[in-house]
Amino acid sequence: MDETTWLEETVRDLGADRVGVADLAAAGGLETQPRDLLEPYPRAVVYAVRLPGAAVETCRHGPTPEYAHCYRVANEELDRIGFAVARALERRGHRALPLPASQLLDRERLVGHVSYKALARLAGLGWQGKSLLLVTPEFGPRVRLGAVLTDAPLPAGRPVPNRCGSCTACADACPVGAIRGVGTEAHYRSREEAVELSRCAEACFGFAGRPHIEKPICGVCVRACPWGQKRETRS
């Protein structure tokens, strides 16, 4: 079995819905915490877990307890998958570092270790939408992402074209008008190009104070994206 087939079967058997490999040589300029996070690793295994559509559909005006629950469980699944993938890679003689799902290292700027959306785009899992979220052809933005950094010589994927076009559904739905409606063919040079982050962060942390939400999340733009809605219509 070749490395690509082994990886895909391993990650899918663990519960991921999509998996790809990003060439980190193409990730120059990405902000990381710490700065040298990517230096020992030429590849990132990036995987996605689909959020239950019924939970996403509850987010008409903000996050609901049902959505928050699924969000938490998805992050636990991502961490479990990443830990298992890292161990599997190590058993094959490679270095592997699983990155934690949804861990904020800078609460004001909503920054973690690295942009998983950018890595997923490089791996060919989807494109970056006007909301900054990764949009997959299969599930739209209704996914959570995880990543494992590795020195395994895995064949890397290629970015897919942005398919948002003139659609502004996420911007139109945003309850605080934080999404500017500006598209990109690649990864935004600055997140501020796409989203007024201070406004988005203020709203998300406000939602976190609601009963049974706890995390700074929203979900409205996730629900609004037509790519995710198409999947729910077909299901």
C-alpha cells in the first residue's frame, strides 16, 4: 500500500470526513505560534470532521446550545484523531506533532498555532471563503479542521479554485456586519481584508457569555453558505 492510500485509509478509519497533505514550503508568510513552529516539518496532514447539519441549521441569529455542544465534540474528535495519526506516523519512523483543535493563544486577535484554514487550502480540501472559513465542495464550511505536522515524505495536494464568485451570503447574514464581502483566489494576505476582526471577536465573545455556549463562537455564516446548504438539501 502506498503512503497516500495508507494515510487516507488511516485517517478516515479514525473518523475524519476529509484528509489531505499540505506542502509547508508553500506556507511561507503564515503567522505561527511559536515563530519556528513549521521549520522542522515539510508536510502537514490536514483533516476535517463534518458538523451535523441539523445543529448548524439552528444558528439563525447566533450560536445555540445544540451547536455549541457539537462544536465541542468535534474539537474533541479532532484532537483524538490527531493524536492517533501522530502515533501512527511515528510507528512508521517519522516525526509527527499533533496540533490542538481550536486553541486560542491570542484571544484579542483570535489567533492559534497556525491557520488550519490556510493549511487545508494548500492540501486541496477547499478554498477560503469571504468569511475566512474554509469552504469544502462536499460540506461547505460545515467542518472543523485539525492538523498534524510531520517529516513524512507524503505527496502533497494542490489548492482548488475559489468557487465563491459573486456570492455574499455569509456577509449578508453576519449579525454584526463584520464580513466585508471581499473574495480571494488564494489565502488573504491579511485577515482584515476579509473580516473586521474586532467586530467579529466582540460578537463571538459576547455569545460565549450566553448559557451553555461558553466558547467564542457564532455559526451564522457557517449556516448561510450555499455550499453547505446544497449538501443538506441532497442529504
